[in-house]
Amino acid sequence: MLLTLLIIWLRSWQQAPTPARVDFQKDIRPILERCQPCHFTGGQMYQRLPFDRPETVTKLGTRLFTRIRDEKQREVIRRFLAAK
């Protein structure tokens, strides 16, 4: 019995925590704020690529990485795309 409990505890301890769900407004949009003013309301690129909409990020996918160099930010975007 004690051995069983120990095995269960060890397995739960070894499992990696699941990453939190990525929220567009909270997690993705702040990364894209650097693309102001062009890709936001009133900007020259807003009609073609509005970065205030999750659909645009989904449509572009990892092509966003041509402008986003930070690996941590890229990972957040990858998790957002994987959830779609």
C-alpha cells in the first residue's frame, strides 16, 4: 500500500505542468503592440492586416516571426496557434 502511494506521488511529481491557456487580449496583443500604429486602427496596414484581431494572427501563423525575434514571445504565439 505504501509503495503504491509512493509510486503515484512520484508520477504526479514528474509530470510537467500544463501551460496556461493563451488569451489573445492578455498575452498576444501586448506582443503585437510594437506594430503600432501601422497595424492598428487608423494605420496604413490596418485594412490588410489588423493586428487587433485574433483571426489575423491565426491567418499569418509563424510568418509573424519575421518581426518577432524574442523566443519567449514566439512560444506564446505558438501555444496560441496550437489551441486554434
